[in-house]
Amino acid sequence: MKRRMQSRRKAKTGSRRSQSRLEARVKERTAELRAANRKLEREIQRRKGLEGEILEISDREQQRIGQELHDSLCQHLTAVAFMTRAVALRLKNHRVIEFEDLDKISELVNQGATNARNIARGLHTAEVDAVGLLPAIRDLVSREIWKTPCRLAVKTKLDLHDDAVASHLYRLLREAVINAHKHAQAKEIVVGISRSNGELVFSVTDDGVGIPAGKNNPHGLGFHIMNYRARTIGARLEVKRRQGRGTRVALYLPQSK
């Protein structure tokens, strides 16, 4: 009987211990699940923020393209229409047509075609691969749509092999150039490619008004999207006010990429 009682007490003690361990494990798992849920909620909010940034950039691009069409192509076509009408009236009234008028119409038509090509190139969404990255950057800085002079400074060999990395790099540089062109009020924009401490450095530098001192997330710069692209390819993005005047946007890419 005594042994039976002892056995029961041991069984109860063991059961209580098992129950305690189970309860502790449940509490631990509950805490882990709550932490995971909080992390998931933060990620959802972050992605919602990125979606908002993407929509904002998309709207801004539409406005930019609309402004370019209005300010360049439409004005050229209007000028062509006026000059063509003037020539037509001369013909109707049997007046002498000046060769310079026809030559000017031809010049305006060619300029309109150039503007249309530049806008079309800006809309072209074909993927930029590793081999085509440098030619694509050269094409970007040489576009006639930039009112601010833009040039390329290559100080190192560009030896990328990852097409996805090249695609993100191009879009990031393009966004930085567009922002400098629109907001910097600069006299010159320089896209640079160099190497520092085992990293490839891609930069967009202007001599404009600069971002407000102490701010690393200027409104309208698209910093979140640019930073997201940088993290996607394992790079580091830095936006700084230059000493004296202007802003420098730099992306540091590990050489292994």
C-alpha cells in the first residue's frame, strides 16, 4: 500500500512538472508568435509605404513626361504649323516663297522628331543587363531633355556580371539624375563611377542648392525606393549635402557583385 501511495505521489509530481514545462513552452511559443506577428505587421506597413512611394514616383514621372511633351514637342509642332500656314498663304496669293522659310520648317520638324525620340527613350522599359549598363548610363547623361548639363566621369573599370544588379543600378542612377535635374537648380550634374575600399561607387553629384542641413531623407527624393533598391542588391546608399554647395547621392556596391 505504502509503495502504491509513493508511486502515485511520484506520478503526480511528474505530471505537475510536465504540465509546468508544457505551460512554459506554450508561453515561450506565444511570445515568439507575438514577436513574429509584430515583425510581420511592421513589414506590411513598410511595404505599404513602399507601394505609396512607387505610386508617387509613377505620378511624378507622368507629370514630368506631360510637361516635356507640352514644353518641347507641342511648341515645336505649333511653330511648324504657323510657318506652314504662312507658306500656304503665300502660295495662295502667288507670292514668292523664301527658301529660308522651308529650311526653317525642315529644321523644326527634325527638332520635333529628336524630342519625340528622347521622350520615347525615357519611356523605354527594356531591362538593362550587366553588359549594357555602361552604354545605358552614357545614353542617360547625353539625353537632350536635360536642361542642366550632365556628364559621366568613369574612373575605374566596370566589371559587373549580375544582370539584376545592373538593372537596379541603372534605375537608381536614373532616379537620382531626374531628382537633381528637377530640384537641385544646379549648373552641372556629374554621374561618377569609381572604386573605393574594395567597393564600386556609383554617384550623382550636383552643384545646386543642396538638401537642408541635417536631413538624410529629403522629401520628394524617392529615397525609400532608392534605398530599397540598394538593399536588394546588397549595397549601401548615402545621400549627403556637399560642403559648399550641392548634393551627392552615392551607392557603394561590394566588388563581389
